[in-house]
Amino acid sequence: MSVVISGTGLYVPPEVISNKELVDSFNKFADNFNHKNEEKIREGSLKELTYSNEDFIKKVSGIERRHVIDKKGILDPLRMKPSLKSRSNEEPSIQAEIAVQAAMSAIKESGKLIDEIDAVICACANLQRSYPAIAIEIQSLLGIEGYAYDMNVACSSSTFALHNAISDISLGVADVVLVVSPEICSGHLNFKDKDGHFIFGDICTAVIVEKDNNCLSKTSFKVLDTKLKTSFSNNIRNNFGFLNSSEDSNPNDADKLFIQQGKKVFKEVIPMVSGLIYEHLIANNITIDSVSRFWLHQANVNMNILIGKKLLGRDPEDKEIPIVLNEYANTSSAGSIIAFHEHKKDLNKDDLGVICSFGAGYSVGSIILQKL
């Protein structure tokens, strides 16, 4: 018995913010801040905010635009964050709502019926509540029996969840598992930070994992192996949590949102990721040049190119390491799944590919696939 990925789906928010729109908003915020704090800036107790630049954003990241749940609130220089309506306990949560839409697309592609799905794993960098689990809410909205749970390994949440799904199927705990990653990254991004206000976008991915013997999908991939690795680092961090109020900390402090030391991350993550992928392939007697696709985490185009260069010993071709962050920005754990979803159908039978997510933790998850 083998395990296959038989369907993928996306929910893409209809609202889009270009780099120009984001920069214009930040620069208005900077003008307001500098005017309001003119005296403190002159005294030296505060630093003057300098302008953001759209050309710089594209150069350092490769990002050109991002899809978001709410555009108006983010671009309001007096707000600088999404403006979302609070929902009652009787209404679907926003993460469950978008997960259902992505899930229906993945289920349709897989050819499965709802009552054939045994489990739901909701895996993403941020969950909007502690309990009840978002996964159980998704399970209820879809009418799925069995079990469901949430998990968080930051930008590697999707690959770690796929590993769990694959393990459960291999052990006979489930036959079909739905993995969803509702990434509303705009909710934890500091849009007042010039160095990072452009990084994230919002999206939801869904993946159907199942036994191969009942697979009906016309686009399926056999799972050859998975490999996970973590190594503690403070270089990417978010200190928001349920103990904040007990600590009497300010919920609006910058460390309650996404913070990173980008240069250190760049330097440390590239060898960690390229090394793990290389070791994973060698352990499965697969040579680097026999792999047709590397569907990598979509954080930074320059990082992915360097990872490809380390693996291949040359500059990678565009088709070998598909880039989707120019359209979607960094979508945390969803990024590698978007790349897989949008760049899987042109592979030939028996072609090999690797899904690899990496990020805060540090955490890295690698999945080797073969086109059926």
C-alpha cells in the first residue's frame, strides 16, 4: 500500500494590494508619524521614519503584490491593519470559512466524497483561537466524521501536517485525510515596520492525502518519503499568546507581531534547507539531477535561487524552482503548496519532485513525490 496526494485546492482572497499601494500607505503613515513627533525627533529621543520604496521591495524579495482578506484597513495610514468584523459563536470563523472553500476544490480534484474523508488537520502559522479547534469546526461545516485537530509549526505547518496525514494512513488510522492551511498572515504583520511591511499575503490551501488503492484522481503523486527537522532560533519570532495579559505586557508592542532578523535568517536557513533536501534524496537513492521540481517555501526569491544553486551546483531554471511569491507574497506554510498546486500538471509520469517548507523554529519539512 502506498500513500498519494490526490487533490489540491486554493482559496484566494479577491482583494489585491500592489507594492505601490502599500508604499503610498506607509509613506503617508511616516509623514503623519514624523509630524506628530517632530519635537522628539529633533531632540533625538525618536528616529524619523524614512520612506519605503516599491523598487526596493521587488529587488530584495521578488514580491510584486499580495492578496489580502481586507485591503481598506491595511492601507488606512491611521489604522495599518486588517479591519475584520467580530463574529458570534454561532457564525463560522473566518479561518474555517476560507478553509471550507479551499477544501471543496481539493476534494473535487481528488474525486473523493465527503463521507470518504476520515480526518481533518488544520495547520497554519496563526490560529484565531485556542479552542475549540478550527479543524473540528471545519470538520463540522463539511460534514466529515472521524477526527480533527489543529497544529502549528509556523512556515513548516503544511509539510509537518502532511507528514502526520501520511503517517496516519500508513498506520491504518485513516484512509483519507484533508490538510488545510488557512494563512491570514496580514493579521500578524506589522505594517508600520518599513523593513517588513511588504512580506506577507493571505490565502488558504487544501490537500487530500489517501491510500493509493482507491485513488480516482487524474493528477496524483505517490509519496516516496518525508523528512522533518527543527532547530531552535529566536531570529523569527512572535510573542503573542494567552499569557500576555498575565504578564501585563502591551498587546500593541511590536514583538506581539511578526519580527525577524532577516540577514541572520538568510545566512542560517539556506544551508540548513539545502543540506536537508540533499540528505533526504541521497537516503532514498535519488540523485539531485533526477528531480524535476523543487516546490519550495515562498519567502524570498533570492533565498530560493541560492538554495537551488547549492543543490544543483548551477543557477536553477525557472521551471525547476517555481516562484509564486511575486503574485501572492509570503503566505507562510501555504507557499510551497501553492507552488505545487500551480506547477504540478506539466510533469510527466514518474517525474520526481520535492515539496519543502521552512521557517520559524527553525523548522524544515521535506516530502519526495513521484508523478503517477
